[in-house]
Amino acid sequence: MDDALQQLTALVARLQGPGPRSARRVVLHLMKNRETVLQPLLAALGRVEGALSDCSICGNLDTVDPCRICTDPKRDPGLLCVVADVADLWALERGRLFAGRYHVLGGALSALDGVGPDDLSIGALKARVADGVTEVVLAMNATLEGQTTAHFVAEALEGTGARVTQLAHAAAVGGGVDYRDDGILAQALRLRRPV
Ligand code: ZN
């Protein structure tokens, strides 16, 4: 993750914890600690706001385009992990669990939320897979939407020649970054199986 994003994440982590009264506590905390909390936070927000962009290759959020993951020469170019959202990518990155690169679909198929196949970046994914990817790891969550999306992506990649696998326990991904356990996620990745 970029320095500015890392600083912002560290500053936000220092705010008061979540809960129904947290907004008032956070505002009060910011007002009481103008020099040590509010001003660094405003500066960090400003730095990120001025430079933030979607990676034109994978869909990650970073302050450079292409993102640092896509341009990292140490990553295996034959290994691609498909996630629904940037939050899932960040969860996998937080534990430094995955040695390949990512593809962010931009959501999961959901009739309820009006998300259809055209809303996901499938065309870009197929083009990337055709360009030398040997294994695609689907890291979708265990919900109906997540599994429907996993099947849809696996079908879309049929005929590309790439091996398509998915995490051993789909439940390891999803439900928000804070609910994920790096150990379970690492195991789910290690024990991934063909779709
Ligand atoms: Zn990228």
C-alpha cells in the first residue's frame, strides 16, 4: 500500500472504536486533539484525495496507476486472484498471503442490488487471463451472490486454458475486512481446489 494510504489507515485506526455513539466520540476526539489528530488526518486525507485513482489494470485503489501490485516485479505474473471488491484485495494483502496479482470485479452478481454481468469487469479479466495467466484463484465469499459470481466467472474463463481454483472455505472472504482472520484466509488459500 502507498505511504499516504498507509498513514491514513494508521490515523483512522487511532480514532475511537465503532459503535452507535462512535460518531459523536470521534468528532469530539478530533476537536479535542486538533494538532495531534485532526490536522494530520486532514493532511493525509488531502494527500490521498489529490492522488487517488483506480488501477486501470486490476481495479485496485492506489495513488499511482498502474497500482504498486501490478508493477511489482516480484509477483508471479501467471497467478491471478479474482475478488469482488477492493476490500477483499486489501484483506489478502494485509496478511501478505498471495504472491500473484489481482483482478477486482467491481461487485458480485445480485438481482436484489441490480448488479448484472455487464457491471463486472469480465472482458478485462478474460484479456488478462489470455495474456499468460496459468491459474485463476476465485476469492468470492460464501453468500449466494458470491457463489453465483464464482460460477459465472469460472464459466466465462472456460476455454482460456487457465486452471480455475477457489478458496477452500469461501466463508474466509466476505463480511468486511475486520471480520476476517488472516490464519483462516491463509489456510483457505493454501488448500484451494479446482472449481
Ligand atoms: Zn493494479
